[in-house]
Amino acid sequence: MVRHRSSASLLAWLYAGLIVYASLYPFAEWRWPTTSPFHFVLLPWPRYWTAFDLVSNLLGYMPLGFLIFTTQVRGGRSAAVGGLHALWLAPALSMAMEMTQNGLPSRIPSNVDWVFNTLGAAAGAAFGGLMQGFGLLDRWQRLRDRWFVDRSAGGLALLMLWPVGLLFPTSLPLGVGQVLSRLRAAVASALADTPLADWGQTWLDTTQPAPDLSPLGQSYAIALGLLAPCLLGYAVSRSGWRRGVLVAAIALAGVGATTLSTALNFGPDHALAWLTTSAAVGCSLGVLVALVLAWVPRRAAAALGLMALTALIMLVAEAPQDAYFAQSLHGWEQGRFIRFHGAAQWVGWLWPYAAMAYLLGRIASREDT
């Protein structure tokens, strides 16, 4: 079989890393286990369990099983080999996480979790096998060849991850990259009671509230939040009408992910509460500018994307955090979303910086014109 460079490989590694984070969070109060790391394997069915835990364990490993299967098949191996890899790699990761949880007092290793993780991985691999059997993976390759340039796997992976980052509550719609405020707080805490405590006091002072962005500034930031992934898409896509379709898909993904996040935080009745006048103007402006730039060369699109991401990070860093935003964070970090907290949060924090690094690579590449 023909080997193809696939974004599934990168996504599989990233997803496995996020599973590790979600399984071991909050990484506090490690202890040396007093029992065998395998003691949980033969434990009876737990007395207390919830359907949410079972379903989340099942669904949590389905994408990993699918991605491992797809990576193997796209790498030239047979569907049977791809399925076998998914059926031992994903359960092995789950077993390693359950064993490691013996050292965390806040986590309880469970054979039920391992079984449902394994079933989820098997279901994901089976879904991949169905897609392969119906020729959908081959059709995706042909579609990708028509729409995107060679060596676009990294860019496509980033585009697929962008809506995931939007699921974590942001102080500004589409405002990914809100890590600088936390970084400032961490540095200030580390320098407290040291001779360097006064160094950079103005920059590190987290007690002073950030000035409110004007409605126009909010619209500008939201427009940049939508324009940046569009320009990333332009850097790996072929020019022409296809880019217009790409803009529509990115806009729908951004609006859908933000709406879903709002619904999870405040209930379905308030799902569109984020769509204020400033947000509507910003989204419209972002789409309009993206369509105007649809025919720029790929290298120029990468350079413009770098500029858009830099401006977005600066604006998001200055956006104030209101009471509703703090309430959202509390619900995600302390409530039932804790298993999804690590994945969405880290993607939302790091996505702009990963996109900037990727776009720098596209600019330096000799393949783009």
C-alpha cells in the first residue's frame, strides 16, 4: 500500500498526551503506593458509579483508537494490522495511567475504567475499519490532494485542534492564547520575597485590573481570532474558490464551538449569550477580510497569519476577566468538566504559539510561493 503523510499521526500523539494530563490531573501530593500496582485489576464492580463516568471513559478513548488505526492504515499497513495496533496501544496506555494513579491520593485506579477505555478504543478502531471498508479514507486522501498542498499534515492538525481550544471558557470570544496572565501570576509568585521581587513590578502586578477593551477593540480582537485560522488554512490550501469554502467551514466551527462552550457553562437557554453586537461585528469583519485575502500566495498568507496571531495574543492578554468568566473557569476546573479541562485548556493556551511556529516553518520552506 502507498504511504501517505497524515495528520492523524500528530493528532494521535497529541491526544495521547492530553489523556495523560486528564488522567493524572492535578499532579499533586504524589506518594509511593503501598500495594501492588496491579491490585485494582481483580477488584469487584465498584459500589458507586455514574453513567457519566462510564460514558466519558468510553468516549474518551474512541478518538485514540480511531487515530491509531488511521495512522497505521495511512502509513501503508493493512486494516488488520492497524486494528491490532489500536487494540494494544490504547489499552496499554490506559493500564499505565491506572497503575500510575496508585501514586495519587486524589485519583482511584479502576478496572472498570480500563475496560471501558479498551472498549472505547476498540469502537474507534472499528469505526476506522468501517471507513476504510467503504473507501472513505481513500476518498479523503483524494479530496485532500485536490484542496491542500503536500506536507500540509501539521497545518490540518492545527485547524482540527482550533475548535477544541475554543471549548475552554475564554474572556473574549475566539480569544485563544490567554496564557500570559497566568504566566505573569506564576512568575510573580516565584519572585515573591526574593531580591528580584521589585523587578518588573509593573508588568508582573496582577492585582491591577486590565483596562476594558472598547466595543471596537473587542470586535477587532474577535475578527483576528477568526482571521488567524483562515490564514493558517490559506498557508496549506490551494488558491481559488476552495478557500471561500474553507472560510465558511472555519467560521461555522468557531461559532459552533463557542456556542457549545457557552451552553455547557450557562445552559442551553443561554447558548448564544456570547453573540453580542461586538462579537457579531467581529465575526463578520473576520470573514470579510478572510475572503478579500483568499487569493494571496501561501507564503504571504503565512506572514499575514503571523501578524494576526501576534496582534491577537496582545489583545487577549489585556482583556479583563469578568465575574461570569471566573464562574466558568470554576465550573470547568472544579466541576464535572474536569476530565475535559486539561485538553481544552492546554489547546486553547498553546494553539496560537504552535500555529506561529508552524507558519514560520511555512515561510522558510522552499516549496511555497
